[in-house]
Amino acid sequence: MGFGHVGRRLVSLLDEMADALPFTADVIAIGTRRHGLAIDARGLDTARALQQVIRGDRLSDLHAGPPPDEATGTGLIAAVAQRCAADAARGHVVCIESTVLDITRGEPACTHIATALAHGLHAVTVNKGPAAFAAQTLAAQARQARRWFLHEGAVMDGIPVFNLVRDTLPGVRVDGFRGVINTTTNFVLSALAGGQSFDHAVAEMQARGIAEADPSLDIDGWDAAAKTAVLVNVLMQGRLSPHEVARTGIGHLTADAVRKVEASGDRLRLVASAARTPDGIRASVAPQALPAHDPLAGVDDTDNALYLSLDPLGELGIVQRGGTLTHTAYAVISDLACIARSPIPEEHS
């Protein structure tokens, strides 16, 4: 679902890495808002699909068989499930959700994931909406269906965060975190400190496919707030929406203000954080002037970093140097490998 920058990089990366992966994968359906829907249970020609979308053409001429009952995302998911139900030899069917984040309610991504699970499909998302708005509900639905709901690509691209905690830190409690987890704002702040203009830095992130055509979700702090909600909901078993994260973006900052902070010896970074308190989990996103010795102060350009506060292990840091679309696409591949290793989640085996 969705065939934008991440979806296109994913299909090409699956091809590039085919010989190294512990599974084989066929793309049997693509659903988009602008280019239509296509299903072929034998496997779509992804190279041709890429060419069609890049040219701005519809995907309908790649479609095989009767059209879905409804030409929507949920209709496509239901049609895929129906056509593959009798062909268990083909393997495990996974719905990959990569549509654009809706910061209001997380739709239609939440409905796409719920529909996939209801029809017996596994679900993987790089869209932050499902885990930011409905993490506990969708996780419960996945448990009941004995299917995976995975979202490694929702935060810090392909660097393991959720897999790390789930698979390697049994019994550990996450009490909080601090991080620089939005690539666009981090790049813009680094660029301003280096003398570039705000608009030029944003345009460069758009050209790389990292910032959206409307970058306000990044600049206003909404993307970081959504990621903060995902981390709280999944790692800390919270129930926060992005709207409950105290949020301040960087749109009000000028190059002079950033350079003034830098001249004092500090570094200005958009910091996402959360902590357990007697009144519940408190979370925020805001630009902060960090002393040079703070590990987050050294996170430059397209780097990301996240420091988890763990009981009983203390602080654990995860750093990504130079995040790209390839990292985000690889997160989907790592989730697919998890499903291939254990088609039924281990706690239900």
C-alpha cells in the first residue's frame, strides 16, 4: 500500500539483495492513490511498475483477473487475501503499508493494517500512523489473529530499535528515552549552522526523497511527535497519540539564532524525549541547546541517535550515520525476514 519513495526503493532493494536474503519475495499487488491498483497473484513485474509510476501512468495494465470489488486500499487487501487463500504453497502474504502519514488520525494506514490482520495477512508498516495512533489495538488484533504486526521502519529507518528490544532484551523495562529522530530537521539545523539558508536545506532534503513535498510535518515537529508516540506506545506500553506529545518545531528559528547558539559552544538539536513520572508518561519534542559533551550534540546532517533508559541496564545508545531511503526500505526487509523465520509469532507458537 503506497508506492512512493520508500515503496519504490523497497522493490529495487529486494531485487539487489535477492541472493543474500533468507527468503524469496514476490510483489503480488500494489495500491496507490494516484496511480491506481494492480494485482497479479503470479507476481507483478516490478521493473515495469516502477517505469509506469515514474512516467505518471496508471498501474491498471499490470492487473490480472477481475478487479477488486471496491477500488480502495481495503478492497485491494481483501481481494489479495481472497485470491491467495487457496494457495498456501506460495508462502506468507504480507501487507506492507507505506502511505503518507496522516497526522490527524493515522488514516487510512490504521484501517489498512486492521483490514490485513482481519483477513489473515501479516502487516508491516513504515508509516508511523498505525503505531502512533493504534499500537495497542492493532497489537492485540495481531495476537488474536496469530499474525505479525511489525514497524521497524517507523523510527530510525533500518537501524534496529524495536527488534533490538523485543529480541535481545528480555525482561528489561524501558523507562524513557532521548533522541534526535527526525532527519530533515537535523539536516536543516546543521545546514543553518554552516551558513546555508533554511529554504535551500529543506529543498535538498526534498530532492533526496527524505522530506515530503509539504515539509511542514517535519519542520513543525509533527513527524518527531509521531515517532515519539510510537516509541512510547511500543517500548513503554503507553497510550499516547502525537497530539499528546508537547511539541515545538524549528520553523521559528533563524540562521542567526542557530549560529548564536553554536558560537556559545552548544549545539541546537530537535530533541524527542519521554520519561515515566508519578503522573504517567510525559513526552516532548523541542529544539534544545545541548552542551558539546552531550552525545546528541554530535548528531549531524542526516544522522539519527536514540538513547534508551533501561531498568536494570542503564542507558543504551543507538546511532545511525547518514540515513537514506535505503535504510528505510531495509527496515521492511528485516521485518520480512522476521516473518520468514517465525511465521507465527513465537509467543503464540
